[in-house]
Amino acid sequence: MGPMKLYFMGVCGTAMGNAALLAREAGHEVTGSDLGVYPPMSGVLADAGIRVHEGYDPARLAALKPDMVVIGNAMMRGNPEVEWLLETRSVPFTSLPAMLHDQVLAHRRNIVVAGTHGKTTTTALAAFLLIENGRDPGYLIGGVPQDPPRGSFLGSAGDPFVIEGDEYDSAFFDKRSKFIHYAPHIAVINNIEFDHADIFRDLADVQRTFQHFARIIPRNGFAVLNGDDSNIRSLGGMPWTRVVRVGTDEGNDARIVDCVDSAEGSSFSLEWRGKRWADVRWSLAGVYNARNAAMAAVAAGLALGGDSPAGISLECLARFRGVRRRQEVIAEAGGITVIEDFGHHPTAISETLRSFRARFSGALLTAVFEARSNTARTRTLQTGFERALSHADEVYLGAVNRAEALRADERFDPEAVAENLEAQGVNARPFDSNARLYDALVADTLPSRGSQRIVVFFTNGSFDGIMGRYAAAVKG
């Protein structure tokens, strides 16, 4: 199919924007719309020659006459452009995952990185390893990586394509998980836990969609699995393809040993079927990041051919800088280190805080948490958040995002969480607004300059801008 005129609805989102950039790179004419035309994606799109329109206007869409409209999964019934498309049927439309399949993935050998946690970092790592080992992979990363230096790239048709495989739904008209569209040759499953309570009923429902994903791995492909994860083991055998297991336990094909955290990062060794593969020293911390690296290394190595991945060099991991908003240090002054983290699930927060406890030995550990995701805003995982936050010395609990949309008995309860943490000896304070939290955090922490304190913000959103304001206050 030749070049098309594509129109992306919701184009400033990270995944949509990076996909629009891929389409532009592939030679298509691309425009888009969004309710808020906001940086950094708006600037990146403009630099690529992609015009972004503010708001949704059916008359404008009709005048543009695109060949296809790509509808992001944030678009809902009631959106004026959606309603016009459904009423007139004058322009074909599709979901983002379906567009990616048809335009890119159907023609490539794909590494699809899935799992509840670690997808973005592992996707970036796999792409980085392939590049550093002399290949020209394509990739689509659901975040803002520092390595590779951009979030999407088409690469060479003969080299692998690495894509983050999200289990969230594809569009309002297609409730299948995005990764069902992604035609995996190598499927990486980092871990499976209950999340996205707005679309999955329970853990079994989440496992079901991962089973569907595993079913489409070809027999000449690979399933690269976290061998330490009991929820992955419960998926059962996968006799239709080749299975490789990665983890810290004995019996895994690729085994992580001797993982040690330090103030500079961490070190670990990787074995392949009992033989030493590589010794790694890098800037990322924690066993969970070592596992992300090992999963990426196995997937990238297998993608280069053969039954063993150990031919791929891992020396470049010493230069890997990670992904924005994943344990990213945003300020460091006067003994205070400010870290921004995308953590919005209890397991991710727990692992991060535990690694920081080892990494910053002796420092006061302050966790600042915003209940923002569709699941975190509810009581579904509230007990898990309490357990995770108990690894900190003190906790500041922000306002529940869009609290008015939830009944009082179903939404996350910061007051109850703070009370339970206090009973465990953790100094915890709830706030009814993020502005008040910011004022208290500044008043409590800035006068203590000189003693070592780690302040880590956990949110999958903006936290009403207080992270940047606090970082500026610390620097000032």
C-alpha cells in the first residue's frame, strides 16, 4: 500500500505520538488532534512536520479528507469527531494497535515486551542492546527513553522491531489487549499481577489475556518468561513454541546471580544454562532492573538467530541511562536527593523503596504518593499500597485524583492508609490537596538541609506540577 493521509485522534499521548512519528517516517502524510496540545510531544511532532490541531472538530476533519483515522484508546463515545465518523461512515477508522500491525508489524520479526511492570525499561533495553551490537532495529517505546535517544524508530526492514506490549484495551470499539495485535515472534512476559481494575475483573481475567497473547507466538519463535513469577507459571506449558525462563532461582535458563546495590547503581552476573555469560555494572538499581536487563538481553540475543542468546555483548549496559520518570533523579542539593518514579502499583513501589533502602544506606527515605491511575484511585489495592509504603521512613499522601467520580466507599482512603502506617511506626500524613502537600513538604524538609534525605515521588501523572516545583526549591 502506498503513502496514506493518516489522522491521529489523541496524538499528544506518548504512544500515539510515537506511532504518528513512525507513520511519518514510513512516508505517510500525518496530522492529528488532541484536547490539550502539550509538550514535550507537541514539539517533537512539530519538528517532524506533523501538524496538531487543538480540540475535536468534525467539520475540520471532513475538510482534511484523510484516508484513515487512528483512534486512541482515550477517545470515547460522545467525542464529536468519533460521533461524526460513526454517523457518516465517510472515513475508515482503526485502533492504534491495529494500525501498527497493518503498517509495521505484519512485515517484521517482532520482540513484544509485556508484563505488569518493567515494560518500558525492558523495551528500551532490548532496542539499545540490538543497536549497540551493530543492528538497526525498529522500536516503539511507551515512555521517554534516554537510551535509545528517541521513543520510536522504523529501522531496517530486515532487523527486529521491538515494541512495548500493553495489556490495556485497544479502543472503545475493541476491548482486546493491545498486544493481541502485535504479532510476536519473541514474546517477553516480565511478570503478571492484578492491575487495571477498570477493565479486568480479577487476576484470573488478567492471566486470561496473557494466555491469549502466548497463543499467538509461532512455533519458530520464543516465549521469554520470568521464571520466578508464580502467576506466569500458572499459565501452564506452551508446547506450541520454545520457552526460555529468566530469573534468580536455580533452574532458569538465564540466571541472575550476585546482585549488589550501591550508591552508584548496582552490579550483577548473568549465567546462561550454567555458564557465565556476563558481569554487569551499571547505573540502575535493584534486582527488578537486573531482571529487566536479563529479559531484554535474552530476547535481543535470540532475535539475532540461534538457540542461545549468549553471543550478544552486554558491555554497553554500563552506558545505559534508563527511561525518564523511572527512578529519575531530578534534583540533588544540600543533602536532599529528589527522585521521580512512574510507580503506581504496590509491587513496583515496594521494590523501588527496598532498593533505595539498600542503595542510600543511612538516608531518611521519604515517599510522596499520588493515587492517580484508574486502579490506584480505588480501594482495590489499598492494602498493597500500605505494605509497599511501609518501606519508607515517612509518607506524604496526596489527594486522590478525580475523587469526585468515585463513591466514598470505593475510592482510595488516604486518611486510613496514614493511620495504619502510623501504627507501624511510619510517619504518614494525608492531604486533601496537592498544593497543601507541597507546602508541608517544603516546610518539613528544606530546613533539614545537610542531613541525607531521599524524597521520591510516585505517580503516573503530573502530581499537579509539585514535583518540578519541589525540585526547583531544593536546588534554590
